[in-house]
Amino acid sequence: MADLTAETARLMKVTEAIVAELDRQGVAEAVADLGFDPLELARVVIRAADGDVVPFRRP
């Protein structure tokens, strides 16, 4: 349970950073209107930071 809580906290922290950066750049609303999912990007960022290979394209 502690691992799941830590993983969720890490995911939310990265997601908040992504949204804050998009907002800082003034594009948060525009990308949200396009259906952008910051959680998906946060998952990929965390996997890459952990050293996992992240494919550029999905099959």
C-alpha cells in the first residue's frame, strides 16, 4: 500500500509540474481543449527518469 501511495504522489507531483509549465507558457487551455492528457505524459516522464526505454511511437 505504501508503494502505491508513493507512486501516486510521484505521479501527481510530475503532473502538477507539467500543468504549471504549460500554464506558464500560456498554452494550458489550448492543449486541454485538444484533449491533452498530462497524466499520460507524467507516466512516460517517470518511466524515462527510472531508466526505462520509452518508445516514440506506439505500435
